[in-house]
Amino acid sequence: MAGFATSSREGLLSRLAACMVLLSCWTGSATAQNLGRFEGELVLRALPDGRNMELVRPFKYIDSRGVTWPVPAGTRVDGASIPSAFWSIIGAPYTGRYREASVIHDYYCEARSRHWKAVHKVFLDGMLTRGVDKIQAHLMYLAVYRFGPRWDFDVDACFCKGCPACANPILRRVTKYTSEYKAADFEELRGKLMGGRFTLEQLEDAADYQLNTEILKPR
């Protein structure tokens, strides 16, 4: 009986191990499938002003959730949706692995036809699809989330930090806003990211508080 019990335990452990291998394979496969994809060749023509670029052909991105982000031919982009203070991190606009994602982000920041959060998030999505290092991609995402343009959004004018959700929040509607770069704010976000103790959502909350403080501070 003892031998039978041992054999049964070994068989169970073997089956469990096999299941873990299958689960691991499935998880890896799902992660790969969750990447988005760019469609069409990105062809940019430099314009005479030396700054703007024009799309020669239509270009689009299907993000990891299956949402399509088309950019028509003839669109002019200038990289301004990524604050210039961060060009030293990623290089000049439209270079390297950021190029395709930055074109999508630039166009929708100008068009403002979709929610500002979704537009910044698709920049992150596109960077990860292009193989940008995860930490670097999150850092650049936080940069545009904090200092890039926002439109049609509410600021929590209760002006509190870390308290329970207000039962009756006071909101101020803002049509459009782009923050000036503040090195101290960015370094705070960078430190929290590199510390590894905060989720991306918590880092977004920290960035939101910084921005609310900026918008609502007494003049």
C-alpha cells in the first residue's frame, strides 16, 4: 500500500508539473497574441520648414485590444506630442523603435477625436509592440501622460491627496491643457517607477495629482 501511495503521489505531481508547463505555454502565447500590429509602410517626407513631416501613404495601428488607429496620407506631424525635454532620451522624433508609435500619437493628439487617456495609452501600446524595453516604454508613457496634451477633462478641485473618494467631488472642466516640463515632477515619477513598488495606475494617479496642483494653484 505504501508503494501504491508513493506511486500515486508521484503520478499526481507529474500531472501537476505537466499542467504547469501547459499553463506557462498558454500564458506566453496569450502575451504574444496581446501585442498590437502596425499595418502599412510608414513613409514620411520632410517638408521645407525643416521640422514637419508628411505621411506619403496611409498608415494604421491595431492595438492590443483590437482597436484600429488609422492615420491618412497627407497628415503633417512634428513630434510635438512628445515634450522636447525627452528627446534626449528617445532621440529626435521619428527615429528608432519609437517612430511608428510617435506618428500615431502625434496625429491623435492633434485631431483630439478620441479620449486623451486612450491616445497616450496607445503610444505605450505601440512602443511595446515595437519591442521597446518595458521600463523605458513606461518611462516615456509617464512623460507624455504627465506633460503631453490633454483635452476635455475634469480636474478634481477638492484638491486633496490620499483621502477616501469624495462623496460630492468638485470638478472643474478644462478644454485643453499642456503642462510645462518640470524636472522635479518627472524625477518623482521616475523614482517611483524605478522603485518597482507602484502599479502603472498608481503612477498615473501621482501624475494626475501633480497636474491638478499645477492647474489649481493660486495665481
